[in-house]
Amino acid sequence: MSKSAVAVAWRITKLNFRAQLEYRSEFFFMIAIGAVWQLSVIVFATVLLSRFSGMAGWAAPDVLLIAAMRMLAHGLFVLLFGRVHHLAHRVQEGVIDAALLRPMPMYRQVQLMFFPTNAIGDLIVGVGLFVGAIVRSTLHWTPGRSAFLLAGVLGGMLVEAALFTALSAASLHYPATSYWGVWLEELLGTFGSYPLSVLPKAVSGALTYVLPLAFIAYFPAGVLTGHGSELGVPVWVAAASPAFGLAAFIGARLLWNRSLRYYTGVNG
């Protein structure tokens, strides 16, 4: 984006944030909802650290790192890209038709429709869990390892953004796909915080090659904690997770743009 485009986007974001602050009770309530929604992750981490020494050959701090990376990546996704969740409803409301007349890329308009207050709650949980995982970890955080950790989180965010962007491309033509988004979110939340090696091979394979959930946190955490030979893929594939996230997001955006070109309006 050009500097002027960034300035416009930032100004719209600030206005959206101020609009949310007009209703202070609702603002803090939405933050609380975002945090409470991730309560299961907190319970999982607490039980893991207090009752179990590990899981499927992974030490408890290593499993906690998977959960922390996934949660932080998810919080960043909700903050930066999460409005694609609501695209199907915007199509049904006819908002997209009007947005086509504005001199701004449609995908950017979708992301600027409102400020996702619940993302603050997601990030509070994600950052807290992430800090706790770093503190409990026995790894020596060299500059290279720290850089890969950051790249892994950003790559995980892009993988999740790619999945929901691709799904929203379908919702431009089939608004009922919003139900698939709910299913996908539950699937990522259910299996994203565990070592996939605890699952049957058919399931772990599907979550690697069909739905690339493994690239969000499992593969990067496996490389960081020395479990690269146990991930079911060559180590270089797991190490390339951040690059995979970027490539997946670019591919999803191309698909989204192509789908938009064939958009025929709310009434088909």
C-alpha cells in the first residue's frame, strides 16, 4: 500500500475504535467475551502444567508453547483479518454491492468495516499465555531461535487468514458458507493446541495435507523444541511453515480477487 492508503486505513481504524468507545459498557463487555471465549485454552494450560508431565512424548512446557503460539497467532488474525468472518452477512445485506463503487480495494474495505473489540480479549489471553510459555520453556532463546519463533507466530496468523479468506471467497457467491466458518473455527480451536501425534494417523494427516492446521503452531513449535523428526513430514517442510503461511495467504488473496470478479450481486 502507498503511504496515503496506509494513512486513510489508519484514520478509518481510529474512527471505528472511537465509535466502539461511545458505548463503554459494551466495549469492555466485548473484550471480556473475547477473553472468556478462550477460557478453554487457559484451563487446558493449567491442567497440563499441574497434572501432567507431558503429552505424546512432548514435555509440558513444549506443549504449552504450541498452545501459546496458536493462541497469539489467532488473536493477531482476529485483529488484522477477522472481518472476513462476517463477509457472508455483508453479502446478504447488500453492503458489498455499494462498496464496489468506492475507490478502495474491496478486501481492504471489508477489513475496515468495524474495529474488532473482541480481538483485544483474544490478545490479552494470547500474550499472557505466550509469556508464560516462554518463562516455562527450557530452551535457550538465541536471536535466531527468537526470530523463528516470531516468524512462526506470524506465519500461523497468515495460515489462518488464508483459510478464512478462501472460505470468504466462496461466501461471495454462497452466503450459507458462513456456517462452514463456524465449523472451521471450532476445528482450529479444538485441535490447534495439541501435538497432532496424539491423534490417529488419518486424522493428523488430514490436519496436515487437507486442512493445514499443523502449519499454524504444531510444526514451528516442533522445530523449536527439537521434535522435528517426529512431525510426520521432513524437517525442512516444518521449518518452512512461515513461508508456507505467506504463500497460502497470497494464494487465498488471488482466489478472493478472482471470486470477486465473478460476483453478480446479492440477488445473483
